[in-house]
Amino acid sequence: MAARVFWSLIALLLIASPILQVVICQSDEDVAATEVVEGSDLGIVGDDTQVFGDGAFGPAPGVDTICVFPKNAARLVPAGEETELLVGLHNEGESALKVVAIHASLHLPFDHHMFVQNLTLQEFYNASVPVSAQATFPYVFVVSKYLQPGTFDLVGTIVYEIDQQPYQNVFYNGTIEVIEAGGFLSIESVFLVTLGVALIGFLGLWAYGQIQQFSKKTKKPAKVEVGTGTTAADMDEWLQGTAYAQSLSSKSKKKK
């Protein structure tokens, strides 16, 4: 009896072991998936940006960069549309450099750890800058059309190599203004403009009414003078042929 119970327990353990293994594997996969989601980039839409290194390498000595937004001094970036900027690179080092790529990212302005979107990675294949020379590289990026208009921080980096050693320079680290696509006027701007026009019209009508009231108070009523001679003549014509007129004429004759 004891042997039968022992073998029954062994059989149950063998049957249950695959189930335990499946449960353990599923748990491990769930943990791995959770780690990927937590470490993934938030807000990226259809984006295949690669990351060059872990940021451990910095700029090379004698290499300087500058960034210009052509015909866009206000740095207005329409959501969902292409925006171009120019990256200028000046090589005053000891060796020629090879430009590898330009990439950028969006962050919240109050905290760069709050990542918003990875922007386009633009690679270069035969771009080199000799010693004591400078070059300009265009960079075109697109902000997600689902991004809410507002102010964000743009961090742009250019990656290059000198003697097969990687370096990178941050060419821009500042704010940009993301606006709605299709124009520079957002719904909020149109509302504010309409409200301003309505207030100006209301103030104009109020000022006109005040001026009208003030002018009425300052006007003096004109005096109407009635000539006595004209009034008497009119009365004589009106009373002509009446008994009152005859009595008056008889009194005047008696006085004479």
C-alpha cells in the first residue's frame, strides 16, 4: 500500500512538472516584457532611431558646432511636418574627421529626464571635414502629429569619428515651439484674437456713448425771440371781422 502511494506521488509530480515549467517560463516572459516596456521610449510613432553609444564619449578637442534654423528665427515647428535646421561644424583639431550621423530628441522643458520623442536619425557616408575647415550639414526632422502644441526642449547631437575613434557634439540644447500643422494660428490664438476685437469694439461703443452724453450736457438751449410787431399783426388778421375787432376800432376812434 505504501509503495502504491509512493508511485502515485511520483506520477503526480511528473505530470505537474511541465505545468510548473510553463508557468515559470510565462512568468519570466512577463517580467522581460515589463522591463522592455518600462525601458522603451515614450511617445515614439513609427520611429526607427538608433542610439550611438551610451553617451560616454564627448567632443573632440578643437571641434566646434553651431546650429541655425533657416528662415525660422522663432523656432516654430509644425507637428507632423518637416522642419529643417543647419548644423555647422568647424574642425580646428589635428586630424580630419568623418561625420557619421545627426540625431535629436524632444524632452519636457522642466526636466530632461522626461523623454518625449526620439527624432529622425540622419546618417552620412562620405562626409569628411579636413583640418582648419568648416562644413554645414542639413538636418530634417518631423515631430509627431499627435504631439500637443507647446514648448519643448530639443537636444541635437552630431556624431563623428577621428582615426576611428567616436566623438559627439551637442549642437543644440534649447527650446522650440511646437504648433498645429497647417498654419501659425492655433485655435487658442484665433479665440484670443476674436476676443480682443470684441473687447475693442465694446470699448469703442462705450466711449462713443460717453462723448454723446457729455456733448448733450454742455449744449445750452437756444433762446427763441418772438417779435411783438409780427405777433400783433397776426392777431389782427385773425380777429378781423369779429365784434372784438370792431370794439377796438371804435375805441381807437374815440381816443382820436
